[in-house]
Amino acid sequence: MDLANFLIQLLNSVQYGLLLFLLAAGLTLIFGIMGVVNLAHGSFYMLGAYLAYALTGAWDSLALAVLVGTLLSIGIGWLLEKILFRHFYHRSHLDQVLLTFGLIYIFEELRSMLWGDDVHSVGVPELLNWSINLTDTLSYPAYRLFMLVICSVLALGLWLLIGKTKLGMKIRAGAFNSDMAQALGVNIVRLHALVFAMGVALAALGGMLIAPLSSVYPYMGSQVLIMCFVVVVIGGIGSVRGALTAALLVGLVDTFGKVLLPEFASMLVYVLMAVVLLYKPEGLFKQ
Amino acid sequence: MSAPLAHLEILPRSVHFLLALGLLALLAFPWTGQDFYTQMVTRMMILAIFAMSLDLLQGITGLVSLGHAAYFGLAGYVLAFMSPADAAASWLITLPVAILASALVALVIGFFVVRTQGIYFIMVTMAFAQMLYYLFFDNKGLGGSDGLYINVRPSALGLDLENKLVLYYFTLVSLVLVYVFLRRLLWSPFGRTLNGIRLNEHRTQALGYASFSYKLTAFTLAGALAGLAGYLWGVQTGYVNPELMGFHMSAHAIMMVILGGMGNVAGALIGAFGFELFLHFFKDLPTVGGFDLGKHWQLWMGSLIVLVVIVAPQGLMGLLRPRSQDD
Amino acid sequence: MTTRRLVLTRSAALLGAASSGLLLPANAQNNKIRIGLMLPYTGTFAQLGQACDNGFRMALEEKGNKLGGRDIEYFKVDDESEPSKGVENASKLVQRDKVDVLIGTVHSGVQMGIHKVARETGVLNIIPNAGMHAATRALCAPNVFRTSFSNSQPTLALGKAMMAKGHKKAVWITWKYAAGDEAGEGFKEGYLAAGGTIVKELGLPFPNVEFQALLTEIASIKPDAVACFFSGGGASKFIRDYAAAGLKGKIPLYGSGFLTEGLLDDDLAPSAQGIMTTLHYSTSLASKRNDAFRLAYAKTFKMQPDVYAVQGYDAGQLLLQGAAAVNGDLSNKKALYAAMESAVIDSPRGKWTMSKAHNPVQDMYLREVKGKENIVLGVAAKALSDSGAGCKLG
């Protein structure tokens, strides 16, 4: 592998890693702060993708679709938290696993009834429909660069939010000890609703952003869900910084694994997770 | 987060009565109906053994595993490897070997996995199961993604498992043995220690119990029993594939155990039968007014699961609990 | 609810379940032929399963829903594309519903289960899609027929077409699973026989769709062409990623027809222009038979047919011919199988016949994506037959 090839593969790793981060961030927040295991997180990703498909179809603008879609997802997240998830914070992980597993079934059925079982495409917006030539054969699509930028901005935004704002402080307090935080005057109920809605919106946003690249099809959520959990666990539950590090690690392992060790490519990420957990049983950056 | 609660370790008399009745029904069943239903009940019994093995790990010891199917599927593969292309293997040999293989792999994986806690434990068990899954999926020599056939079912001591009736009673005997064994275990000193670990590991450690070796033993034992179920599955279907070790199979087991109610072994048994019955029921729903109810079985099944978690958090067994009893 | 009431109701339920065996409807002694459809009606292949179902029913509908003069009765099972439930689901149709013929399925892993039941019970099984080699090779059976393809058939025809365009060095890329491996076998055989060289074989885990790493590899290898096998959502993404990586136009892309089948909508088509595929069917096939089929299908189901619908349709035609030859008496297996073996199917894909191992002997068309269609350029391989290696039939 020559230098140019190596650098491009590195770029591929980072881009994939950042997308994973977008999805994992929401999961780690929900998990870390409310302690809720949400297997249906992949369904939110799928929801975003299908929303992008439906809304772009109606208005012919991805940007508008993403905007409205994000708002819709926040609303849906808020509603789901209020009606269902709120009552499960104190329940065991097992109950949450079961609940969210049932939800996956329901979401997939709803998707089937609303939008059918076909594979759909979402067009890349005209503005970003060009490529940069990296070598004489290979180009890098501008849309992927755009995603790279957006994910980085979101990552930075999240870090600033959690680490440097008052709201972030409340969120961290709630994660550390929700009863104490409540006693100190934090409206924990509102906080949880906010974090949950944010988590759902992040996942949906991920789905919306990737829709032009990946197409929209049934069960697309389940494939990404396991990767998400792997990232969250490697990074340490509740840690956004951990999720970022782990996502980039997974991106590297997945990309270079496919090229250098294709025989074991499928197992590599799991081996990584197993190795990390054996040395740091609570992830890299446990809060 | 709270550890999973086990309930109703002392089974009320009503449940004893129910189980006895169930046993009678199972003994008599093959004589009452079609071949197909005998096979269906055989499958349910196999899944019940699988569920009970998970209950040992999850309900009794408090270790939630998302990778339990690895030991289930592995045993089926061992049978496939040991079965000659056109003759029957001996179950007297292949069954112990399969169980031993599952136990061994569970021991090795358990050694690494049992040192983690909570959600990390859940994820690491899943990771190892996925690794095993891909090992078989990616390797044509191990059958690859299409799996392997078991062409002739095992036989020994005059009991030919090719005969569906023989297989039924063979499975029933296994089911009863596993149930009795686990109930005994539950109330043995070993079982009490596992319970203690589930309820409060630190306190149990403070009392002088080396929780690691207890947990590892439970993990290995659960793996061995899952292997028994997986072996029987391989015998019944005559076909094994990597999905048997996969995430969905593990999740299936968890759902059966939770549906029934954890920690008392009887719940897992009831949960397995209940889950399968519901699944069959939903899938066979007719078309009403142009709406194909059966086609949307996932919606009904998902709603049922959600309903159970909300309304009956301790599973079906929990519904039998008298109001006064606390846990 | 008191425990006593609960116990009583539950024991009643259990006894009821136990005795339900007695209450099961006796195998109706009416004269209807029972047809079992085992297809994925949910899951990733739901679209394909439904198309097979549609095509099959249409074929029977056209002949008045009668097989050899007898009425028919349908039984349906959703196989969810779950290999671990394959045997169970097939048994449901064969043993509970006592079907006379089993039509199924799409996914090869599930087919393994059906095949087991078919070989053990002897039920007539017509495969409307699953291309696993074993079904018409080493594990062939007199009661198993296929109306679709074997995994290596479409790619077998690629080699000559690629060499004809001067593409002597190619990279092969697919998923690492049985269907991908078998498609690769076909490609290798055809391409090497035509004089080509496979520079590298790339595989990624199934169903991983992160292609960037391997596309970068391809770009650095700079082969004359790329040949691949992908299907469904993954195929759509591959086409997109291939174009976005700038490889479209620079390194020609070839594939088995499933790469583009049923996926060319407004958004994908621009990225797919110029992709050459081989398949035993294309909606753009110019023939009276195909036109009539497409019209009828569109009218009945309000959508365009695809190769899966044709395969299902031909399964129906095959059964019709067989049943006609025995006047509806499907128990006359010798005559039934003989009739099906010697059948000439007047299919929308063109006329085809059965190989000795019960797989279609059919033309493979070379197609190119122009606009939103797979335009047929010509016949890439005439009367192509699967080797049937290891099959002891005929």
C-alpha cells in the first residue's frame, strides 16, 4: 500500500467513523444519562432515512427535508419519551432490552405499512453533486466531504454543549446522580425529555444525511445498530468523547481490516471490543 | 441500574398442579393429533431447554447474556461434523461430545467475559457470539453461510431418533431431567450462592465466596445445557446454519425467559411454550375485511412484547403471584 | 384474578391445546389441489417474495385457476428469510396443510431447509428464485425443479462479453457468502475460459455496505474492468459509491443482472448509466410474449414486473403443464415429473427448457443501463446450462 492509498484509506476511515459517531453519540447520551438500553436506536436511524426519502420526494429539496425531518424527529422523540420510555428508567436493563426489541418489530411493521418494502433512492443535492479528483482514477465525492464537515461540527457542538454550557453541566449532573441533581433544583424530568429527544434527533439526522449515499431500504437500521453499540461500549457509556474515539477506532479497523485482512474482516471489530473490555472493563473513557 | 429480579422461587401449589398437568398433556400429546403438531411440540420442548439454560445464567445468577445462542448452535454443528454422510451416528457418543464442546467453549469465553459487569457483560457476550457466528459464516470448510446437513439422524441402544415419536419422548425426558436438575440446583448451596451473587455480589463476596468461580461455573453449566438443546435441534431439523448462533437466536432466548418470568426455571419453561404458541397464533391469523392480519404478525408480536413488559413485568409467572408476597 | 381461577383457566387451556390434535380439521377430502407458497413476505427480501407470489398467481389465474381440470387452494407461509426456521416453515406446509406442491423460496439459506423437507417427504418443490448450486447439482432430486437460475449462470455469461470489449484484466468483487462465492465461480469459469485474467478478488463481509475501502483499492489497481455480484439495497449503494468515487466511466462496471434489477429509479439511474449486466431477463426484451406479460402484470398489480415476477410466473406455467399432462392427478409422479422435465416454457424471457438436473437451460442477455431501463444489447450466451455436477438424475 503506497502513501497516497494509505492516506485515502485514512480519509475513508475518518469519514465512516464520524458517521458512526453521530449515531453513537445519541445512544451513549440516552444510555449514559437515563441508563436506558435502547435497541430501537437503529429504527430511529431508519426513520430519518425514510423521512428524508418521503420529504425530498414531496418538496425536492434535501436541505428542507433535513430541517423538517429533524424537527419531526425531535417531536417524535419527545413524545416517545413521555409516553413510554420515561416509565422505564428505573426498570432493569433486561426489561428495557425487551421493550425496545418489541419496538423494533413495531417500527419495522409501521415502515412496511407506510412506505412499503422496496428499495428507494434519495438524490444528492445539486450543490454537492460533484467530486474532487484524488488520483487519476479515484475521486472523492463532495457530499462525503460535506458529511465529514457536518459530523465534525456536530461533534464539536456536542462537546461544547456537554462540557461548557450550563445545560451540559445539568446533563452531566443528572448522569452522575439524578436524585441529587433534582434535589438541587434541576428539572430532571424536562432534562431527560430533552436528552432523549436529542438522541433520537441525532440518530434520525444520521439517517437523513446518509440517505443519498446508502439508499433507503428495510432493516437498514439493524445493520448499523450493532456497530453503534460496539462503539458506545468501547468508548465508555455516557462519554461523548469516548464515543468519538471509539467511532474513529472502529472506522480504522473496519476500513483497513477489509483491505489488509479480508479473511477476518467480519470479526475484527468484535475482537477489538473484546480486547478493549478485557483491559478496561468499563470502556475507554468511563464517566 | 437494578439487577434483574427473580421471582417466585418457591412455586405455589397452583403452579405445581399446572406443571403436573402439563407433563401429563405432553406425555399424551403424540397420540392425539397430527404428526406436524408432535414435531411442533418437540421444537417447543427443545426451546424450553434452551430457555431454562439461560434462566440459570440470567434469572438465577443475574448475568444477562446476549450471546447464549453461540453454545446452542455450536452443539448442532458438532453433531453435523460427527455425522457421516449416509449412516447414523451414535447419540451415545455424539450427545456427550456436543455438550462437552459447548461447555468447553463456554468455559473459555466465560473466563474472559465474567470479569465484566452489567451492560458491558451483555455486550462482550454478544461480541464473542458474533465472532463465533462469523467464524462459521465465512468459512466454507465449516459449512459457510448455507450451513450443513445432518443426513441421517443419530441412533443408539435401539432408540432411533429418525423416528419422530422416539425423538419426542427422548426430548421430553431431557426436558424433565433438565428441569429437575435445575430446580435442585436452585435450592442447593451452589444455587443459593448464585442467588446471593445476583442480589448483591459485594455482600456475597464479603461473606467469603469467590464470586468469579461461581459465576464462571454457572456460565459453563448454562452453556452445556444450551448445547443439549442445540444438539436436539440439530437432530430434529437435520440442518444447522450460522443463524443458530446468531444475535436473533440469543434475543429469542431472552424474550422467552422474560415472558415466562425469571429465576425459578418453571417460568422459562412456560415462557418458551407461550412465546412459540403466540408466534404461531399471530402468523396464522386470517384475513379480515381485506386486511391480512397474519402478514403483519410482527406488529402483533411486538405489541405483545411491549404489553408484557409494561403490564406484566415479572412475566406470566408474575401474574400468578399472590398479592402479599414480596421480593 | 384469584389463583384458583387462574389455575383452572390455564389447565383448561393446556388440555385444550393437547386435545386440539383431535379437533384439527381432517384433511379435506375435496378435490382441490393444495398449493403451498413459502416466500419472504417480511424482511429484506419482501419485495422479491411478493413479486414471485404475484407472478405465480397470475399464471394460474390466466388458466382459470385450475390445474389439470381441478380447483386449487392456496396456503401461505412467511419464511422471513430466516434459515433457522426453514425446516419448520416448510414442514408446516407439507405436514400440517398437506400441500401437494411447495413453491419456494428466495433466500438460499432458507432453501436449504426446504430442500431437506423436499428430499425427506418427496413433496413436489418448484424453486422460484434461490440459486444455490446444490439444489440442482450434488443434492438434486426428482421432485425438485427450479424456474429461476443457478448462482453461477448469469456470471458465466459475463466473461465473453467483457473480452469482446477488450477488457482483459478484471477485478471481481462481491459479498463473502455462499451466493457471492457461487457467482464468483461462474465468473471465473467464463472469464478465464474466454482468455481473461482476474487481477484480484475482493470480498467484503455480508451484509456490510461500506464499500469505500475496497473502491479505493480498485482505483489503485486500475483494472480494465470490474465485475461484481450485489443485490438489493447493497447493490443500489454500490452503484452510487462507484459513481461517486469517480470510477464510473473510467473503469467499466459489469455485473450479474441483480445489480440493477428493480433498482433503477430517477435518483439512481444517472449513476448507473452504462453498467453492463447479464441476466436471463430484462423488462425491455422486445417480444410479443414479454409485452403481453408486462401489460397484464401492470394491469393486475399496478406495478412493473421484474425477473422475480417472471420466475414466479414460469413456476406457475411449469406446474400447469405438468398437471395438464396427468389430468390433475399429481400422485402420478412418474408421469408428472416426466412432463415437467420435457416441458418447454413459453416465458416472457424467451422459450426455455429443463436441464437433466431440473435447472433452466436458458439464454443469458447482455444488457446495458440506458435511461431507467436495462436495454438488451443481445444474447451473451445461448441456451446456457448449469453444469449439474454431481447430480445423478437422468
